[in-house]
Amino acid sequence: MASEIEVRVAGRGVVRGDTVEGGEETKATCAACGRESDAVASIAKVFACADCLRERLEAMSVARFRLRADGQSGPLPWGKVSG
């Protein structure tokens, strides 16, 4: 079973599943880029900001497109790619 998602909101607190814990001292530091953010979400025991998560989701979509089952490769189509 997957672990509960934890979201840390800087200066506000932590939400873990159904549990909400307020806390002005809460930090939201991204492990991927190292920057302080307004909020970070957990992936395993590592936290990432929305920009880093979005970048990785886009990379996954591009990889799926480039490694299509039909074996065709080529330039990326115009616009967003979703898989």
C-alpha cells in the first residue's frame, strides 16, 4: 500500500492524509532544486516543489511519446503531449 501524501505549506503547517497540523515554523524546501517554496509534496521521503514536479511530469510525457509502442520516432508535435 502506498504511503500517505504529505504536503508542507511554508509558514502554515503540514497536511498528511486526513491529518492537519498547523505550524508557523514549517519550512517547504524542495530536494530537487534546493529552493524554498510556498509548498512541497512528498515523493517517498523526499519533498519537491510544484515547478520541479511539473518539469518531471512533462519529461515523462515526452519520454512516452518518444518511446511509443509503434516504434516511430521523430520531432515532437506542437503543443502539449500527454500519455
